[in-house]
Amino acid sequence: MNQKYIFQVFVAGIAPDTQTMIVDLKDQLSNTLGDNAYSLKVVDVLAMPQLAEEEHILATPTIVRTSPIPVKKIILNINKKTADMPGLELILED
């Protein structure tokens, strides 16, 4: 059964290094899951602090996998490629 992964990445502003991190993250998700197997919403906590508060985001950048459950959260290092995120359990089950 293929299921769609749903992610939110919380960032503080959209600086050039943040844009690079988002592109790298999208590339990794596409390569791992496939282009149509996920959705990614970027949340700027400076523009929408209430969303960060609702999701209990304490640091940025943080990626949240909201589906499939259980919810998983990982604080990312903006200065490193997002090549290894085992905590998100990016595996599609047949």
C-alpha cells in the first residue's frame, strides 16, 4: 500500500542558505520516496509564529513528518546536506 508522506519544515526566514537547504531536502525526498509520494510545506516562523507554537517547535530548521503517524521531528543542521535523516523513517511499504 503506497501512502503519501506529509512534511513541514520550519525555518526562521528565507535566507540563501535556507533556500539551499530546502532544495537539498526536496531532492532527498524525491530521490528516496519519489516525486508524487510526499508533500512538503515550508513554514517561516517569523511570518507565522503561531504555527511553530502549535507544533511545539523549539529550534529552526526543524522538519516534521506528520504522516504517516507517529509524528517525527528532527532539528536540521542548515550547514550540512540533509543526506541522512533516519529518524524520519523514509520507507514506503508495499
